[in-house]
Amino acid sequence: MPFTPTKQARTHTSARQRGKLGLDALHLQSGSNYARIDPSLLNGRDNPPPVTDGKCSMVGTWDVPSAPDAPAASFSFDEVGNFVGALLGSELCASHTMYGTYSLTPGLFELTTNIGMGGCAWWFGAGYTATFDGNCAHLMIRPMWDGCTGGRRYFDATYFDNYTTTLTKHP
């Protein structure tokens, strides 16, 4: 089905052709469609991922108990969607061995990128159900999907057994 632009779209296209619109105009070509906007002045920092479920937040340091293929560890999550992790008792700022990005929405915790958490490439994300206790000091996560399919050692070390991991927040 061919695209038939509206009068408004024709007006914008005509203005763009005359050089009167910036990069925020819609560009249509046969076979591909895309919108282009001016880049963020803050390199994306003005649009961080969600890190709260509306009541509780991941921001802070959390301990994870050992699992069959993973020793106990600590993870520190920041307010713009980054995390670092290392063996329990390690100085996270100085000697982290795991790091990446995350997001949290009501009922869903996602690793969007991660390095050092097992035998997977950094782009293999994972999603977990996320349930906080009443005072936001414990977070129970259970694997929903994992692009690493069982190779990740933390948070879902027993992925195929439907294992629940409880993270405990530092006071």
C-alpha cells in the first residue's frame, strides 16, 4: 500500500526541501522509514532508564547470596541505570569485576547490558519478575527470559529450575 501524505506532512516535506526545517523532520523513503532528531546535548543523560517501580528503587548496594554456580556477591546500582558488582566483601568502586546497565519498572527488573556475569557477550540481556518486600529492603527476582540461556552466573544461576534470588539492600 503506497504512503499518501496528509496536507500537513506535505507542508513539512516542502518546508524541509526548502531548508526551513531542522533534523527533527520526518523523512520517508521507499523501503525504509525513520525519524531523525537533533542529538541530546547531554549525550542521553537527560533520558535515563526507569530505576524505580513507583515505590521502591534499585539505587544503592545490594547483596546476593551464593548460588550453585555463583559465589555470594554485592552489586551497586546508580540512579541513571548503571551497576557494578564483585564478590561479597569487595570494594565495589575500586575492584568491581562485573558491570553493566539495568532498568526497573513495576514488576520487572532488566539487565540491559552486562559484563563479567558469566559466559555471555555483553549484549545478552535478561528480564526478571521483581517483587519488593514492604520496606524495600529485599527484592525477590525470578527469571522470565535470558538471552544468555543459562550461561549467566548471577541472578539466575539455576535458570531452568525457576530459581528465585533475594537481593538484600545495605542499610
